[in-house]
Amino acid sequence: MPQKPRPRVLLADDHAGILAALQRMLEPSCDVVGGVTDGSALLEAAGRYQPDVIVLDVTMPEIDGLEACRQIKLAAPHTRIVFLTAADDAAVRERALSLGASAFVVKYLAWEQLVPAIQRAYLGSDAPAELA
């Protein structure tokens, strides 16, 4: 049976412990290329690593996740964005998807929904997935 393709994933969350947990969770199905804890570092790392998918939080220091998404989609429209956030807010979800995010997952559902959201984004489904 053929293996699913392994997307190259960059992680962005302002909590180092969450980054470490996400990396452990994703390693069986993704190639995690890095992890950053603020929006400025995310923009730099996105340019350096050119990941297939970026998993990021909305609330981050320096540049928030929504603005980082906007800038990344302008610079590299092919990069897929999956938001992973504690903020289960319909207005924030709508804004994220309008900026070009492929999915919006709330953190308490990450174990169930994050890997499938990354795979759908990576495989190119252009329809945003509202997974909250």
C-alpha cells in the first residue's frame, strides 16, 4: 500500500512546549522543518524553509498570525496555511479563511483534526476546511 505524501511543515506558536508537542505529534506523517515562537521569526523561516504547509497560532508576539498569513500568502501563494488556535471565534475563523488559510483547527481538537487538515491542505484542496 503506497504511503501518503509527507508535507514539509513549519510550526509557529508562542509557547515552546506546544511546539515540542506538535512536532512529536506530526513527525509520523510530516517532515517538520522548524518551529518559531513569534511572527517575525515565522516570516523569516517561511522564506528560508519554503514549507508546503505552515501551522500557526493566531495570537503571537511581534506579528500576529493573521498578519503573518496575509504576508506569507502575498510572498508565496502556494504555501498552505493551517491555523491552530485556542480562540474558537467565528469572526477570527472567517478572517483567517478570507486571508487564504486552508483550515482553522481549535487546539483542543488538534489530536483528531490537525493531521487530516494538513494532508488536505498539502494535497491541494482549495476549499477551506472549517474544522472548529
